[in-house]
Amino acid sequence: MKLRTIIIISIVSMLVIGAAGYYGFAASAQEQPTPQAPQTATVTKCDVQQTVDAPGELDDTSETQLLMPVDGKLSQVSVQAGDYVTAGQVLAKLDDHSKAEAQIALKDAREAYEKAADYLKYLQTVQKIPQTETRLFLRPVRNGWKYETKTKSFKGPAPEDWITEAENDLALKKAEFEDAQATLDQMELKAPFSGVVTEVDAATDQVFHENDVLFKIIDPKALEVMANVTQEDYPLLKPGQSAEVYFDARPDVTVQGKVDRIVPKLIEGDSPTYDIYISLAEVPDGLVDGMTADTNVTIASRQGVLCLPRSVVHTSGDNSAMLQVWNGVETETKQVTTGLRGDASVEILSGLDEGEQVVVQ
């Protein structure tokens, strides 16, 4: 084989081998994986809230009892349990005998009141009232001294104690007169407000005694929540804190409320609790006394602050945390300071900016 041919073949072989090596290297270089973006959470602005759970039930605050005003009978009962009544509506009437006795009692009470008023006026205006004055003095006797009394009659203004006694008697007679008037007015028992009659113990065929309960009536919208909190949560609560209230009977609504009062008395049981009462901003239809309620009372909140999901931030005892932040190419470690640790989110005080991506670990 000629030398020239050998040289050409050698050069071609070297070119082929070089090309293969180059393309093989290029291919292997292209096969190197690019860094994959990790799962992250975005630093945003939100409202951070810390709440206390307080389960309970609805309680009607308006229940009122209507009592029998005197011993006697009823001539008429106009309502049944469950009836809706309006303020001033007649629920029952007493019989004529009871009414006549109430009229006589009112007449006697009025006359006694007028007589007491006239007597007080007489004492306050007259200048010469027949009076007697008794004085105690010492008189000398053979063996020493002896106490004796001497009574003298005169006329003058009424003594202050007489006027005070007459004023007290007039106040008593006035109260008796007003009670007699109220008793006569109650010959017709009327609804004190618009609401629902929940209990009827009245009938026309029996004798009732004074102050026997005849009716119970409620305003179905006068509801509040009586809830329970644990002894661990009790120190965190105070009147005026806002709350969100949920109802099993109306899962479609959430009602705003606030802590109205707290009862500092332990309720014994397997898990000791304390009663708190929560007023409602509104009472949706369909809710009644005794229904269950779940309440979240807000004990601390921050509005419009930088935040991250609670599950992303694991703090140490000094409210600081080391977080991995993805910058689009690689992760970097940042130290952050946290504030309020809420139920779902954590407040970020420093170390991060809005929009940064924190690696979820």
C-alpha cells in the first residue's frame, strides 16, 4: 500500500474518532439534570388570628312567667303552648268575683292613701298643734333627791319626728294603692312583649292561688350562647373579645358575636370547664333555645402582616427560625423572626420579603 494512501486513511480515522468523541461528550453534557424547583410556600400578607374553641348551646334570655294576681278562678284562657302573641294581647281573664274583690281592695287602698296624704299636709302647714311636753327633773327631799316628771300642754308646729312618721306612712299607703291598681289591671293577663307562649298551666275549671305560674313566654330572637372553656384557656379570655359562632342546625351561616361575660366558677366533671356567655350580632331564622353551637373566640390577631402557613415555620424558643428560600436557581438559608403564631398562619416580623418562596420541609 502506498504511503500516501496510508496517511489519508489515518487522517480520516482520526477525524472520525475525534468527531465521535466530541458528539459523545456533548451528548453526555446535555444529559446532566437541571436543578428541580422544590415545593414552596409564598410569603404573603394576611390576617393572623389565634382563637380558643368554646362549644356550647343557645340560651333564651327572655323567658317570663305570668302569675295569678290573686286567689280565684279564670273565666277565659285564650292561648295554647306554641302560639305567637303580640305585646298587650290578652292571654286570660279572671272571673267576675275576683274582679269585684279587686275593685273593693282598690277603693279601700285609695281612701287610705288620700287620708295619709291629707294628714301629712296638715302637719306640714299648721302652726299650732295641741301637744304635751314631759320633762324629768330632780326635787330635793329629806333624805336626798328624787326624780319627778312634769307635763305641760302647749301649741306649736308639728315636731319633725311626727312629720317623718307621716311621710313613711304615706309612702307605705302609696305602695299599697299602686299594688291594688296593678292587681285590678291584671284581671286581664296580657303578653308583656311579642313572642311565643312556651307553657300554659291555666284552665277555667280550677281555683288558682296568688303567684301560681299560669304562662311562660319567650322572645325567640333573644338568644345568646352559653359556652364552655377549659381551665387552660380560661386565663386567655376577657369580655369584649370577638367570636365566630357556628350552628349544627344552620351549617350555612356564620354569626359574629362577642364575649359578654365570664363566670369564674369551676364546672366539675371529667374535664373541668368554665361558663362564658357570648352575645350575637344577629339571630338567623331556624335557631331556638337549646341548640348546639361551636364558637371560636379570637384572643389575639394581627391584620395585614407578612405571613406563612403555620406548618412551614418551626420556631425555637426565641421566636426565630432557619428557613430554606428558593431563588429560582438554588436554595439559600435565611434566619427569620416570627410574631404571633395563629391557628393557620404565622406572622413574619423580619428576614423575608413578600413574594419570596420558602421551601416546605
